[in-house]
Amino acid sequence: MGLVHVDKLTEGLVLCEDVRDVSSRLLLSKGMQVKAEHQRIFKIWGVTEVMVEGDQDKDEGLDIDVDPEVVKRVTALMEQQYQHVNRDHPALKELFWLSIEHRSRRDLLEITPREVAGDAEASLKMKKADVRKTIDLTDIKLPEIPSIIYELNEVIAAPLASAQDIARIVNKSPSIAALLLRVVNSAFYGFPSRIDSITRAVTLIGSKEITSLALGISTMQIFKSIPKGIISMNAFIRHSLACGILSRVMAAHKNIQQTEQLFISGLLHDIGRLIIYKYFPDRARVILNLNRTQNRLLLEAEKEILGWDHARIGKYLLEKWKLPLSLESNIYFHHRPLRAKDPVKATIVHMADIMANSLALGSSGECRIAGFDEEAWEQYGLPSASFKGVIEQALHQFAPLESLFVETT
């Protein structure tokens, strides 16, 4: 007997275990033969694999035309990456196999980054840093953008505000206006004709969406001086973009209107880690080495060494910047989505983060999948059979944005 992915089921295979959905509802009994319509039923109810009689190779559930040895190595590495979560959950089970396929085709064999230069034993001597005091003393803030964002929020709140009013404010920053136009003209939006003005962009996309994009674009430019040897900023930006795009696509699949809000929430979800890397570099090295050498989740190591984790630091920073509460909630609770003001949106960012890590689309430092909230996911309700389409759509949008934001070396 063996596991077969639902995409590879053929008529006549005999089940050697009952097939149940995530709520343990019986879909098909042990001993029944699989028929053509069963594949569709399984997908609807989130079943990704079934146990059938006969000798089955687990990798036969994957349609991968690459060296089997590569698939084997990727699978072994993925098993390490998923060791802290329940891989039997249908959503993670589907993502696991899709990620193996994605990584095998691209030879993405590396999961665990190299040890960071520094003394891993220094953690035993370090006292917890006063994160709040350090942030206050260094006066961390968004350069150039706060006044523009505040002006935009005031204009949007005005009932008679026009696209021209918003364009006038955005155009105060030529660099941001130019990058914003490049984004709206990319495959991220896929408009059939070229958009040559911010006014036109506001008309097509919406005032709040343009404000969110301006905020996200500006924030991606503020941390260029991360000490070398801690983390690759290109890898960090790639992970942030991937999380933003995956959040946006999943929101669209659930017919959530504020897709740009979800894009920015995903884009900025790990902004607290940038604060750690830039303003606490010595402690950052210790945190990263605990993650690499002692199998500790980054989130746990951050709390041990700093007292706060990156989500709490991000929340404090967003409060300091007086950014929208919706963004703050999505970002602060992306590891605990059910506590958010809008749990569905926080769950989307939560899952997008897991997806980006699983697919090896950049890295914010974490080597493993850092937890999966099963209850939150059940409330969100996107069938795991939709993952393939979500990932394909996100990858299509990822390449053009990556070329805009990630520096070539």
C-alpha cells in the first residue's frame, strides 16, 4: 500500500484506508474503488493524498521530470524544515508536495543558511536588551514618507478628494512616483495598456490602494545598511515580496476587496526583524546561530535574547509611525492570527509566510516552518486543492516585482 496524491489517482485503485475531510467526515470507505468523480470530490473537501492498495512510490504523486535523486534530497531537506509542524494536516500536506516539486525543478536544495559569524555562546552572557529604549533613542522612522502618508490619509478621508489631489501628493516624491508607475505597469496588475500618470493609476486601482503601495514601496528602501554577514538583504526582500504577493492572491481567491492592504501586510510582516538586524547586530548574530545550531525557532530565540520577538517590535514601530491599525493588526498577529482584529486577514499573512518559506522564495532568517495555526486556517477556508493555482499565479507576479526591488550584483 502507499500514498497517492489526488492529482495522480486513476480509476480502479482500491482504498486501504477510509478517506475523511478535515472535519473527519467520511468521504469514501476503505475497500472502495476510486472512480473519476472522486478526484473532484477529494479536492473540494481538501483531501490531498489517499492510501491505496498495492506498491506505491510516494514520489509517484508528483509529476516531476527531474533527477529522482534531486527529488529525494529535496524531500529529506523539506522534512527537516517541517519538523515543528503537523505535516499530516491537509493544507501542509499539499504545500509540502507542491514545494518539493517547485524546489526540485529549480535545484533549490539549500534550506539551512550557514552559521553567522559570531560567538554562539555569547547568549549565555547577554542580558535581554531594552528594545523600547533603544528604538526611542535611535528615533527610528520612515525617511521622507511619513508626511506624504499623513497627507494622503487626510485627502482620502475627505469626501470630495479627487485622483488629482492624491497624485499631487504622491508626486512630491519623484522616486516613489516613478517606482509606483513601474509597479502598476508590471505583470503584478497586467493592465492591457500603459499607465503613464499617478492620476490614471488612482482611477484604475483606487485611492487607498495607491496609498498602501506608496507606503510599502517607501518602507522597502529604508534598511539598506544592514551589517554584512548577518543576512542577505536581497533574500530578505525576496521573502517579503513573495509573502506580499501570496497574501494578495489568497485574498483575491476569497473575494476580499482590500488586496493591496494584504499585499502591504505581507510585505512588511517581518519589519521587526530588520530592526533587530540593524540596531541589535550582536544579538542578531546570537539569535541566528541559536536557530542554525540548536534547532531553535527564530521567534523563540528572539524572545530569549531580546525579550520581544520581531512581531512585537514591528507593532511598536508601526504604533510609533502611526500607520493604519489594520496593517498593525495583520503584521503583529501573523504568528497568532486568531487574536487579530480581523483573523481572516491575519491568517492569510500567516499562511503566505509559511508558503514563501516552504517554496524557498527568499528568507528573513528562519530556517524552518515556524508553526501553523490549524484552527485559524479552518476559519479561513481556502481549499488546499487551490494551492497550486495560488502559487502559479503568485510566481507569475513575483518575477517582475523582484526585478524592480531586488538589486542585481
